[in-house]
Amino acid sequence: MPKRAAPISNDPDFVKFTKYGQKGSVLPDLPRTPPAAWQPLEINNPHTFGRAQLPQHVNVDSPISLFDLFYDAELLDRIAYHTNQHAEKLQAEAPSTPDRRRWKPTSKASSSIK
């Protein structure tokens, strides 16, 4: 009787079962107490744990306000410009491909958040 097929997964970390098991090596016997000269690292954090250090003008309840910390208008304009350039290049290479979606240039003015 043939073997059953291995399960297929879209998980990039998926590792197929192999006939090889783990090695039965013994771990070294490590000391249970730290050396005498060892001192733990002292951390003096004056800030309250669990709170982000944000500028005063940022409304922490607004996702758009948090997004604006990382993506300003100039960067979004650059992304739109390069996206349009790439789409024009692809359109010039194969203008009549049937499976290609229709492209409409993007810009800050063409999008609106409601």
C-alpha cells in the first residue's frame, strides 16, 4: 500500500516530518547559583511601564494620528509617485494583457478617508 501524501501547508516555517528523531544527548550539569562576582543589571526606568512616549500633540485614541507619526504627506506623495511610475512602466511593456486590471493613477487628492 502506498504511503499517504504529506500534508500541504502555506506556513513558511512548516517542516515535513522525517524519520530521524532528536539526538538523545545529555546536557552538561550547569551550576545552579551564579558566580560570586555576578551582579544583576539594575534598571532604573522612571517611566510608567506600558505607556508609549509620544509627543504632546498626538491623540493616542486616533489611529490616523498615530499613522501620521510615521508617514507624513511628503512620504505619501513619493509613494504615490513611484507607484504611478511603476504602473506606467508595466502598462508600456504589455498594454493589452487580458488579465491586467485597469489602472487609475493615485494621488493624495484622489483618496479620501471617511
